Amino acid sequence: MEYLKQIGWRTCCFLLIGLGVLACKPEEPRLPIAEEALVPILKDMQLAESIIQQQTFNIQDSLVERYYKVIYKTHDVQKQDLDSTLAILRREPAIMDRVYTKVLEELSKEEVKE
């Protein structure tokens, strides 16, 4: 009888630990640029890309560079931080989806204003 109590106690402990481990979801990676700051940056990048794509002449590369420099300066971010953040987003589709949903919402608001 004492042996059954020990087995029952051990089994309960293992079950609780197992359930605890399964219930824990992995922690999301920390983005170098917070989502709140990232959304307006990505919105501006999307707008810049849209403007650049409408150009018919062959200096699009220099336009990209100019627009992006203005975006970095306007939002006070470093290219390296943005590149690191975008690399994390590519590896984390759930975070990317959440961020780009916000970006699309902001772009929609801009469209309504016009």
C-alpha cells in the first residue's frame, strides 16, 4: 500500500511538471526596434516604395537610398537596428503578421484622410 502511495505521488508530480512545461509558450524575441516605433517606420517605407515604383526613369536606386536616409533620420533609427528587426520578423511570422496588420491599418487611415 505504501508503494502505491509513492507511485501515485510521483506520477502526480510528473504530470504537473509535464503540464506546466507544455503550457509554457516560448517567449517572443525582443525586437531591437519596438513594435510601436516600428509600425510608422514600415508605413513610411511602404509609401516610399510605392512612390519609387511609379517612377519611369532609371534612377530608382538613388531614390531608394535618399528616401531611406530620410526615413532613418525622421524616425531616429539606425539602418543596422532596422535590418536586425526585419531579420527577426522574417524568422517570426506571427510577429510579422501582427506588425504588418498594424502597418496596413495605418496605411488605410492615411488613405481615408486623402
